[in-house]
Amino acid sequence: MTQMQTRRSGGRAARRASRAAPVTDELRSIRPGMEGGRYGVLTQEQIETIHEAAIEALETIGLADAPPSGIEHMTRVGVKLGDDGRLRFPRAVVDAALQQAAKEITLCGRDPRHDLLLKGNRVHYGTAGAAVSMVDIDGQNYRDSTVQDLHDAARICDTLDNIHFVQRPMVARDIPDNREMDLNTVYACTSGTFKHVGTSFTEPDYVHSALELLHLIAGGEEAWRARPFVSNSNCFVVPPMKFATEACQVMENCINGGMPVLLLSAGMAGATTPSTIAGAVVQATAECLAGLVYVNAVKPGHPAIFGTWPFGLDLRTGAMTGGSGEQALLSSACAQMHHFYGLPGGAVGGITDAKLPDMQAGWEAMCSNVMAGLSGLNMVYEAAGMHASLLGFCHESLILSDDLIGHALRCVRGIEVTDETLALDQMRQVCLGGPGHYLGTDQTLARMQSDYQYPALGDRTSPKEWAEIGKPNLVAKAIARKEEILSRRAAARFDPEVDAKIRAAFNIHLPA
Amino acid sequence: MTQMQTRRSGGRAARRASRAAPVTDELRSIRPGMEGGRYGVLTQEQIETIHEAAIEALETIGLADAPPSGIEHMTRVGVKLGDDGRLRFPRAVVDAALQQAAKEITLCGRDPRHDLLLKGNRVHYGTAGAAVSMVDIDGQNYRDSTVQDLHDAARICDTLDNIHFVQRPMVARDIPDNREMDLNTVYACTSGTFKHVGTSFTEPDYVHSALELLHLIAGGEEAWRARPFVSNSNCFVVPPMKFATEACQVMENCINGGMPVLLLSAGMAGATTPSTIAGAVVQATAECLAGLVYVNAVKPGHPAIFGTWPFGLDLRTGAMTGGSGEQALLSSACAQMHHFYGLPGGAVGGITDAKLPDMQAGWEAMCSNVMAGLSGLNMVYEAAGMHASLLGFCHESLILSDDLIGHALRCVRGIEVTDETLALDQMRQVCLGGPGHYLGTDQTLARMQSDYQYPALGDRTSPKEWAEIGKPNLVAKAIARKEEILSRRAAARFDPEVDAKIRAAFNIHLPA
């Protein structure tokens, strides 16, 4: 079990040469949209039981607090308004919405190369959240997050292969006006990355301004509507079982503006959902089904991501925890519900309760990320950089998560079993009169890039080599990588003419 | 998505009181032997294809280098000795061994409370390996491992709920004589823990001495044979497809001495097995099936763990890597092969390539540990403390892994779906005229210990609390915990009279 003795021979030189060649996308061992689904925490019977319970909750409990416009939309398709002001959803109405709903969604990037196709078990990882702090890694401090931090996060994401989308992970707390904050959030994210961006809007009215901005970026409304590269992360419910009145109005405006919607139900097990994992999933499912009815009443087939995001709670203290095993189970079960409905869906993974990128951060982020991926979750939100149970975002952790998620994606990819990979012929050649080992064989060399995933910053040196190169520190490597990325001009910055138009129309806080 | 605002009310006081009560074993949310198996990386068809390939390898390639005694045992049951000196295994002979083989194995602890029942999808985590270095965490150095380090590791394991067995994780390099090293390894481990111990023997003859020692510890041969608390981790093959002649003789002596055997095939994908995951699993399976025929030829039904331990290799350098996604897949696939045969089995998880307990260590160790558990692997070896691709062992990392494995075990436990956990009644009460939240309800409080797993050292404080308590460092907490454990007298030390007898018969290096 000690380090393999390798022959210093032609095989090694060949490997070196092969390694030096750039890896084309087709040859990479992992990519966005790999198919998960080999892990299913729930049995089919359990899935159906949860579905039935969700339907019963919708029929008998229903949801309160829909805005008048929502009541109008939903009652029109058969939802019942009770004397208690709650909307109750007959099974047939839910079934009709499930029929109408978009079963495949393309989330566009500003660059089509980054388009994400959400369907089946295709897995994508990205950022998300509303952290209020940045983790200042040098000082080991938590400080208010700024619009520059947000832009930098987008720029970093743009360079990381395994971060597939950039949902706004933190709040620009240096912009006190909510409208300006929302618009600058759009600007900071979209000018930092060519990848798909997700964001929220505080008030319904802001959506119109945001659409103006997006039309400018896209080069007109038609171009925007053809390829909407920003989606609305919408907390349309206040669990348990109440619509978030204003967020619903935001949602209607986004739908009308051609913006895909993430129907986000963010309950907390033991506080705003039942404490049991099954109960939390039932409630999140019921709430998202209500949202699905709503969206399809407004506009049948409008792209809406089924966003069951139940979170864990530390029942001892009542504080949120996102890094637990229970969290990984919650999101894994949700992925199965999405598949049951045949709907593109998302949930959370990758959150840690740790304050810094330490060993705990590693194990917590990996557990939920890999389980979500193996469950075939289409969108793994909050997958990178999220510390302190979502309160803090860390650029260095984001960078390290590119390795972590690459590792998870390699697992999602799974195992190919073919005559070639079974390798009986090779085994025969090697064992019967052959060299007695597989080093440097053509078959081994051919697999070096296509089958194996290599970490960018993760360390694989021997202890001896490690000491010789000065015992590199993982976090220090991430800091250096961050500085290198941020020292370059962001590739995604807008064309100067477009940028000038934007700056003439909006108060953009980032320097030009 | 920010920290939950909790009401400072009676509910909190009740939670506090409930938390103060000690948690009995029945109420713990996790325990050894939880049932995994909801993750299956291979389809049933792929499993059968791998089985067929393994059978073909055994029939057509076979294994070289069996000792004369082994040839005698195996040819007696129908294995064919070829002119090329290789033993080839007809399908019927393999089938007969599969029939005879032990389908359930109890690995005894010195204390029956720690007995492990290996069958089905029951999952256990523990240490293993042959690290040659200790990670000196203070100095960030790798230094030679000693018998005291080994004893301390066993003592630490004895206190950790989620380390279920103690296979010798490192080599006592301060004992140059191999016989003395082997015997002192047995002594250092068994005097440090009441849990089941696994170890290796360098030469066949040493087994007799070890059995003498074990009889003394047990209180006689009969007592030893009734409850063998040490098993033999046996590298009976030198992959590809060669018996390890001496190790086979060790194995025969262990079988005759009543010691359970781990049939350990430790190939490296791309070096001593094909580079493909499927090929590596085929070869490991073939080798372990050969071992199974061997064991059951010597003594039908003798407890033998199916130890397919294929390792990953970094094909760019030819160096071993144990922390990759490929490694997690290898072990997960092996678990399915064990279930296919209905045999108790083990493989590796939890290894990291990182040199220190950093974020990389966390994500690498979690990935393979949780996937192995979800696959229902009976014995997850090397699950804790193993750094630098198995070259270094770290006590602090071992301690932190208790949290990491607890987290993985919570995931293995999965989700209970019952009328009670679906919680529709609760949802109804809370939403329809109730408080509108689930905090402090009887149902929530009742689940606090039984459903939720809490970290011992993992941090869940808010950034504010964290700053107030001095920004505790995870590794520093592990160091303090280690010092606290090692400051106490080991509970597992032998009765002084027994110890005196042992010391009279053997040169024991540890101080009395």
C-alpha cells in the first residue's frame, strides 16, 4: 500500500508528452450536465406516498396570502378560494399544471457555450444564496459583502470549469437603496461572467428596470427574449403554506418579461416545515406544486425550475445548519420528487457551517454536493463558497470548490462497462507472458485524460516532494489563484458602447 | 436564508433540558451496522457482466505462484494446475466455494458490545493501512510511526463512537525485528481498544506466536476460538493474478488458528490492474474469488471477508492516489459485487492525498466514505486518519473523522417515511389557526436526538458567536481532544496479572 514504484522509462515520457497537450472539451473526463440518478434515497413507493401527502396538503390546507392578481390567475384555472382566504388546489388542477409545465428548460449563458439544458438526471453545479458577509480569509474575519465582492465572485466563476451557473451568492450591502442594489446586482454578475446568472428582485416594480437593463445588455428586447441569460430566483412562498405576496408579483412581472423563474421554497425543518425529513419534503413539494399551478396559470409552459430547498435546523439551538447529513438527505429526496414529476428542479448542496475553508468545510460541502449529483439533481444551488450556514461567502472556498465539484462530477459520471473497459484482453496480455503490469500500455495512456479527473489545487505530492516544495498550504494556493484571476481584465465586461449606455441610464456602482 | 430568529421562550428551555440528558444508545440517531444500499453505481446487468468477466479471467488466465500447500488444497476441490504453473478455476469450483462460504460474519470485540455483524447492506467504518509515517500536526512534519503512535491510535479509536473497528493503520517502525513488530502490533492494538482489531503477519511462522499471545489475552485457546477478537488482514495476492506465496501460508495458519481472514486484493488501477474502473473491479473480483476458493478448500465456511481493495493511480505520475472520485467509484462498485455474491465484504474509503487535515482532506475523505456507506459496504477500511495516499496517519484527523463518519452514517440511515414523519396532521395544526411555525412543538422536540446527528467538534456557531469565543480552530480543537483522551489511562489495558504473563513470554515494547 505504499507509493507505487514507477519505471523511469519511455512510458513516463509518453505520459508527460500526452499531459502537456491541451485537453479538448470532448476529451475532458467531466462536463456540465452529466447524468446522475444512480442514488435514490427514497423507494418508488415512498416517492408516491410523499406525492399523495403533498396533494392532500394542497387540497385540504392550501396556501394563504396570494396577491389579488394571483388569486385571479389561479381561481381561473380551478383553484378554490376558501372563506379563510386560503387557496386550495384540487388534484385535477395540479395534474393539469403538471401537463402544461415546461419539461425541458435551457438556461442560456451570455455565451451559448455555457447554455445549460435542464432535463432528466442532468446535473449542474453553481452558486446561490444571499450571504450578508464576505469571509476575509487573511484576517479570518467576517465583513459586510459589497458589489465589488459580488462582481469578483462572478469573474472567478467565469474561469472555473465546474461552476456552471452564477446565481447571486451575496448581497451588495454597500448599496443601501434596494432598487439600486438589485440593478447593480444584475450588472455585477452579468458583467463578470458569460455563464447563466440568477438573481432576486426586492419589489415588483424593480423588474421593469431590470428588464430595461437586460435589453440594453442583450441588444434589444427581442434578443433578450430569444436568449434570456438571467433568471429570477423567487422566494414565492413563506413556509409553511403561505404565498409571499410581493415575491409573487415580482414573479408575474418576470414571467411577462420572458425571464425564467426559480420557484424557491426555502423552509427550515423544525421551524417553518415539520422537523422530519419526510415532512419537510412533503411541504416543499406541496408549495412548489402550488407555485407551478400559479406560473402555468399566468403563462402555460413558462420555464420554471421546481425549487424545493428545505434547509436543516440545529434543533438544539434553533439556528440554521446547512452542512448536516440531514441536509444532504433533504436535497437528495427532492431530486427524486423532481424526477417523479418529470420537471427540471433544483435544491441546495455544498453549504458548510464552518466559518473558514477547513476540513469541516470540505466534508460538509462534499457530502451534500456529491449526494445531490448522484441523485441526478438538475441544479445544485449554493454548491460553492457558502460558509457559516449561508451567512458568509468566501472567494477562496469558491476556487477550491472547483476541485471539490470536479471530484463530485467524476462520481456522477459513474462507470462505463464495455468490452474495452472490462479489459480481459489486456489482462490476458499482461499476465500471460506479458510485462506483469499495466503501466504505460496504450490502453492506460489512452485513459489518462478521458477517464480521470485531476485536481487543480488539490495536492497529490508525496510527503517528500511536499516538503521539498515548501509544504504548500491549500488556502494560500487558493489566495494566489484568486489574485491571479482578479488581476486580469474580466473577459465578460460589456462592449464599451453598451456599457456607456447602461451607465447613462442607471447608477452603476462598479467603476467602468 | 439568514439565521433563523428563534423565540426565546419555553420551547428553548425545554430543548436545553432535553439536550442535557445523556443520549442512550437506542436514542442515538446513528449506530454501527446501519443499512446502506440505496446507491448502486452499477446496473444489475453491469454487475453480471463484471461477474462473467471475472469468471472468464479465473478460467482462462488463472493465478500463478500459489504455495505447494495451496496447490494441494485447491486442486483437491477441482482447481486445475496448468503446465505454466498457473491455477485455473473452473466455474463450478467457484460456484461451490460461493455455496460453502460464510454469508454472515461476526467480528468480535474484546467487549461483546462492540461485536460487528457483517451481512447484507450493514455498514461499518474503521481504520486500516500500513502507513509508515505519523503526521506531526504541530510541526507539520511527517516522521516515522512508532508502536506508541499505534497504541495511541487504538486508544483514541476506543473512545470514538463512529470508528467501529481498529485495523492496524500504521507500521511500528521503531521495532526493527519483524516478529517483534508483528507481536507488538497485536499488543498495542488490543491493549488500546475493546473493539475488533485487524492486523497482518510478515511470516507464516509468526502466526503461531501471535496465537499464543492471543490465547493469553483471551484466557485460553477455547476462549479465543469462541470469540476471536483479532482478524488477519491478508494480502494473499500480488496483482495482477498472482498469489502472494508467503501471505498464503500466513493465511492457512490463521485459518487453522481460528482467526477470521480479510482476503485483501490491493491492486492499483493503471499499474497492477487495468486502468479502467470496470477492469480493476473485474480483476479484484477474480482475485478475491480465487481467495475464496482457497479459504473454503482449507476450511469450508471459515469467516473470510471479500476484500476487493482496488486503488486509484495518478496516471500522469504513476503515483498512487486514494483521494480521487475514481477511488470512490471503485469501492462503491466493489460493494455491489459483494452483495451480488451475498458475501460480507470490504473496500477502502476515507483516504486523502492531502498531507494535513485541511479542506481537501475533508472533501476527499467524505466523498469515498459516504459513497461506500450508501453502497452498503460492510467494512469501510482506511476510513479515518489516512493521509498522503496512505503514507501518513494523523491522530487529529482520526478524531475529526468521527464527526465526518457520523455525518456519513446519518446519510446511510436515510429517510423514514411513515404517517408520523409525513406530518400532515402537524402541518394542518400549525397552518390552520396554529402558531404558523413548528418550533418547540412536541413532535419537533421528540425528534431532536433520534433523527438528528450533531457534530462533536464541527462548528455550527454564528459568525458573531464564533468571534466571541475566539474563532476556535478545528485542528486545535482536535489536538486538545487528543491530549485529553491520551491523558487518561486506557480502559482497554489488560488485567495486571495477564499483562505480567504476556510480558514474561514476549518482548513488549510499550511500557507497562
